[in-house]
Amino acid sequence: MAPHPSTVPVSISDPVNAAILAVSEDRLAGFQRDPFGEIAERSGVAVELVIERVVAMLEAGTIRRVRQTLMSTNLARGALVAWQVPNDRLDAAFDYLFNEDPFSGHVVIRTTDAVTPGSTYRLWTTLKVPQGFSLRKHAELLREKIGAEHFRLMPAKMVFALGVGHVRRRTLEPGERADVYAEPANTAIVELDELEWRVLTALKREFTPGEIVRNLWDARANEAGVSLDEFERVARELNERRIIGRFSTFLEHVKANANNERVTRYNALFHWAVPQGREMDAGREVGRHYVITHAYWREGGPEFRGVNIMAVAHGMEKERVLAHKAAIDAHLREAGIECGYTNVFWGGRSEIKPSEIAPDAYRAFCARHGIDPSTMLAESGEEEGGSL
């Protein structure tokens, strides 16, 4: 008989759970026909026990969501957005973007250790709008809603690292990195047909505890209105087009979980301004470092002193995170890449949710807000970056 859920260990420090999470956080790249079987094989934990533990950790809040991620940078126009909001409106703006805007994903209040030109941009979000709609127009709408004075849109020109894996990163030494350069991924938009959107919409929806079974995709194929064979065929084709991200169990990476455990305490956004023409070189060097969860080429503009490489790292101690940053700085110098400016933006209050990317969802959003969707369409040749 299976143990009662209350008797199942749900701590991230439990050896079995740690072995599962070391794989399930970010090691299952692409579409997985049998994700729990794959976790079992790589972790050495029996598949029945993997499923039991994942369900228990999800119910307890140790795992905050289980889902198939997508390479949404290739499915929707997106950007990192820095918002300049009066301090007395900061928390209300945070609440609105997290609770009311389906297209804002990560929402973080950040600070710097020293005053810099960009220090007044305290609120940082990711923002995506479905294909055909204007990122700039949506940001302008949000500016009115939250009372922002200015915002800076920073689309990713290239992606060098994209993952989580907080459990396996906790014991890394500063400077630990791969022997090869990070492989860049472009952000070109891929168009999908109606069937592909139906499969993708069912594929990406996060799983409730009751949905976590060995035959994971049977119910999702029914949801998409196709056979399981057809569902898997479309998913494999999307995977070959590099639209599928990874199958992942996400941990709460800032706040304490229900067991009062923290997987990390510090969330750091690193900034580097490297010489024009060296962005690809610098991004591939930064992305080699195992501590980095996200690394991009983005243009920060004059608000951020010409920053063009950004990366995110997490850690339990601030000094340790800074040691990782110092090791990356030294590595860039060794590679002959001098930085004209660098900084660290520390994360404080933080919430994360998946950004909605389906075109029908945007039309529904417009209807709820009394907006004619045609007025939010992207204009020909519209430049999505820059500040307002």
C-alpha cells in the first residue's frame, strides 16, 4: 500500500528528493515521451517512487509547478523590461503586473549596492505578447496602468543559457565552467498553424498533482482533440524546430517553501558592457559558467551605460554569488574581452508565472479590458526595443 502523503518526505534535503530534483529541475531537454521514466533512469530512483515524491512535493509546495516549458522567445515577441516607478507605487505596480497581466512573467524588485544611472529602475519584469501584437503598445498600456514614469524594453538578441537547476548548483565552486563555449540560440519567431497551437497549448499547461501519472500525455492529447500518436508526432516536430524547452519541476527559488527551506537566498542580475562586436564572444564565455541560469545579449542603452550582456545567478550567500561574478569577470579578461562597465542588480520581492503566448488569449484580454485588438497589432517594421 502506498504511504499516506503526510508520511512521504517532501524536503529538498531528503537524499531521494535531492537525487530526483538534480535531474528534474533542468536536465530533461526537449519533448520527453516518458519524462518520469527518464528521471528514474538518470537519478537511479524507481519510477513509482519518482512519481510519488514529485506528487508529494507538489502538494506540499516544495515544487511550485510541473510543466513542459517552451522556447517562448521563438513563439512570441518578448523583452526584459525595466520600469521606473515612484517608490510609493512600487508594490502596487508589482501586484498589478503579477496578478492582472497574463503576459508579464518574472516580476522582481531590484536594488544595487551603489547608486548608478539605472538604480532608479527598481521594477523588472519579463514581458511577452503573442505573435502579431505589439510589445511596445502593450508596455505603454501597462505604463498607464501602473503609473510608471519610464520603461526600457530590452529584447534578447541571442540566448546563451536558459535553465534552473538550483539544487545541483548549490555546491559549485566559483569559476567552474564547461570546456566548450555556450551554444547560442537565436530568437527568430516561428509561425505555427492551428493544429500546432492546439497541441502546444495542451502541452505547456502545468500539471496538477492528480494529473501526474506515468502515461502523462494521454489526457493532454484528448484535450487537444487528437490521438496520442498525432499529439506525439506534432510535439516531436515542434521539438525538431527547437520550439520545445524542457520538462521541469520548478522550485520556489526566492521564498521559503512550506518546510521553511530555501533553495537560494540571493538572485543576482549581472550586467556587462563589452565592446561592440564582442557580444557573441562574451555571451558564449559567460554562458559556459555552470552557476549561470540565464544569459542573454540585450541592449541596455544609455539608461544602463551601454550594457549588452546580462546573466542571472543564484546562491545562498551574497559573498559567494559575488565570488562567482568575480570569477566570470576574470575569465572575460583572460579571453581578451574588457568590460567598460559592470554591475549587479539584486533581486528582492519576486514572483514568477509563465507568460501567456497564445494569440486567442490576447484577444480575450483585450475583450476584458474593452480594447479593440486591432489597435494593439504590431506595425510594419516596428522596433521593439528602446525606452519610453
